[in-house]
Amino acid sequence: MPTLDVREIPPPERHPMIHQTFEDMDAGETLEIVNDHEPKPLFYEMRAEVEAFDADGYEVDREDDEKFVAKFPKQ
């Protein structure tokens, strides 16, 4: 499972990096993203713009105040 820890990445660079990584994945893979907040805006963006994103399989776990781990599955 590809994992991106974007907490140290400047915010303007996060979404393009995530989209590129997701695009490069094979169907059936899941992208795990570690972030400092719940990535709801990214979820809505992916659901609206990325046909291969399996929104029903999305999950997010809050591990502490500044660590959220989200799973973005690809159909």
C-alpha cells in the first residue's frame, strides 16, 4: 500500500502530489495518507474529480491531535 506522509509538505504541493501518486497506482490498490488534519476537502475533491476513486471504501482514523491516517482506495 503506497503511503504519503504529507505533514511536512507545503500545503500547495500536497494535492498535486497525492493526485499523481493515486494516478500511478493500479486498480485495487489503496493510497494511505498521513496528515495533520482530517482530509475532508481532499475526499470531496477526489470524489468529484477522480472516477477511479472508491469513495465508499474511504476511511480515516485519528491517531492523535495532529495525526490522521486516511485510506483512499482505487477501483
